[in-house]
Amino acid sequence: MRMKDLVGGPMPIAKEIAEMIEKSSWIRKMFDEGAMMKARLGDEAVCDFTLGNPFQEPSHRVINRLRELVLDDASGTHKYMQNAGFPWVREKIAEHLRIETDQSFTPNHLIMTVGAGGGLNVILRAICDPDDDVIITAPYFAEYIFYTANHRARAIVVETDEHFQLIPEKIKEAIGPKTRAVLLNSPNNPSGAVYPEEALAQLGEILREKSSEHNRPIFLIMDEPYRKLLYDGVKVPWVFGYYDQSMVVTSHSKDLNLPGERIGYVAVNPKDQHAEALINAMVLTNRILGFVNAPALFQRLVAELQAEECDMSIYKKNRDILVNGLSDIGYNVISPKGGFYLFPKSPDSDDEKFTEALKEKNILVVPGKGFGRAGYFRVAFCLSTDVCERALLGFREVYKGCGISQKS
Ligand SMILES: Cc1ncc(COP(=O)(O)O)c(C=O)c1O
């Protein structure tokens, strides 16, 4: 059934949700076509770069610890706990954050969440009044638009520069009396950009000034599920030293390869004078959004694994093969500093037409318009290296077809 039939039709679906389905119908179309293509040609024949779903399994350490925990039948193991999560788990994470950030984290600054996605919804529900503005930067993680709408807030989109770095002045211009938060993602999906200390420091200045001008705190929310997925010795600075009204939301979907298990947390800056009120609000929103608490088993698992490093060897190999291969062909691509996505310029200014042409070569990528920046495309390289190598021929043929002269 076409979505047109749903909007205003007899189907019992909320108008706003029907419109969201309509708006994101190209995502569904892309996944449906990809699935059909794989069914027709076999998984091996399709180079599917559409999903940010890590192909690697959790490490042996993670699996072995999980085995031990499953066999632990101490009483109370599977019961509800405080909505913020097990106190001892939060203490373990607080301990890790104290070492990492030099800030005085306690369990009372933390709430365990159903992944970063759950955490973002818990935060936005707690801080947004209807029609509040949440500033995001393009290109953005597409779900931000829906998450803000979930809580009757408006996403205000501000562009980044040609290297996908923040333009603090532009963020400043976008701030008004309704601005409740600035939501940033570093390392960035889809661009791979990491925001340096100077950018956070500048932004902190701006937010202090604007919060006092409008007489309401503007929160800085850092969404950091790719914090440990880094290249070239780059480090992701912690925001806490630059702005008191800040929080970090993260998960172990990508660094421990556990996206299906839905485990993450929100950390509120201990220096935020409203920290207690914020955590209390999030305890409530975690409950009333129906999450109740983050999965007990996985809270217990990740408590012990905060210092675990992420094996970047395959991602680095994939990144280099694709960045070098695509650049040699002539694509304009910035090498990502973190995460596992590339966001090259589409050689055809119509990114949808370009992704359609790639599809003819059995290569699936996502058009940039889905991330708020048309004229680009996203390649998720969290898959096996041979797929990256295989795809280069198709990328070359489609590039040639776009009628742009290649580099030598
Ligand atoms: C930028 C960003 N934020 C949040 C999420 C949600 O991650 P989680 O699986 O932790 O909900 C993702 C997932 O791809 C992401 O890319």
C-alpha cells in the first residue's frame, strides 16, 4: 500500500507518523531494494554500504564475561532496579569518567540508557518544552529530526564548513530565546569529523553568553557513540571542561559491537548546578518513555568493560582502501578521523541519481540528502575488506559515466 493511502485515509496511524514515514520513504525504498537485490543475486554479489551495523563480533573477552554473567543465578539478578540503573554499575562508570575527564563524577551524574538513541530521547523529553529549538549541524544523523519531533521540539539545522567542521559563529546566529540545546555528534556520522578542543572552547563561550542573554540555560549535548573509533592518533576532547551545562550520551553499540543489545548511558557534567534536577528528570523520562531501565544483563556486562579498547585494524584498512581508491578515481573525499563512514561529494550534483547509477553496479550507498546535505553520499565501511576492494571498479565506472575527467 502506498503511503498516500495512509495520510488522511482510513488507516489508524497518527498523521505526523504517516508524514514521517512518507518523508523517509526513500530510506525504506533503499532497504527494500537492497534486500530484493540480495535475494536475487546473492549476498556476495551486492556491496551494501548502507548500514552502520558493525560486521565484527564482540571480542572473546566480551563473550566470555557474558557467559559468566548468564550463569550467575544470584537472587534479584533479573529484577527491576532503580530507573537510573544499578548503583554499582554507575559507580564503575563514574570511576572510569573520573580518570578520563578529571571531573568529580559520582553515580548520581549517570543514567544507564537503552543505547544512545534511548539516551537522546530521555534527554530531550526531560529538557524540551513544546516548540523549543534544538540546534543540530548538517550533515546530521537522520534520526535527530525524528527524536526532536518526538518531544515537540524543533530541529534547527546549521551548516558546517567544507571540512565538516563547526562554524561557531553560525551556531551563535541560530540561537534565539527558544533555544534549549545544541546537539553535536563527534566523531560524526556521516562525515567522520572530530571536533577539536578549540571549537568546544569557542562554543562554550558562545553558549555562556547566549544563556545569560536569554536568561535560560542552553545545554550542550555531545552524542559520542564513536568516541573510541579513532584514526591517526586523533583524540576526542571531553566537553566537560569547556561548558558546565553539558552532557555526553554514548553507547556500546559500536565500540563493543553490541548494537542489538541496546546499552548506553548519559553523563551529566558534575559542574552543572542543575545536575541533580536533570538526573531526576531523566529518571522519570526513562520510566515514562517505557524504557523503565536499561537491560540489566548488559549493564552488568559493560560495567567491567569501560576501559576496553576498540580494534580499529579492519576499519583502518577499509578506510584507507576506500579513501585512496576513490581519490585516485577522482572523487572528492575527506579521510574520516573517527567512526566508520565516508561522506564523499557526489560526482553528479543529483546525489539520488548518482546512488541509482551505483545501484546498477550492485553498490548500495545512502544519498547525502538523507543527512541534510545534498550533493554527497554516505559509505558505511563497517564490513569486510573484500567488499571495499570489490566495489572500487563499480565506483570507477559510475564516476566515468558522470562525464567528469578523472585524475591521471
Ligand atoms: C550519531 C549516532 N547517534 C546515535 C546512534 C544510536 O546508537 P545506539 O545504537 O546506541 O542507539 C547512532 C547509531 O548509528 C549514531 O550513528
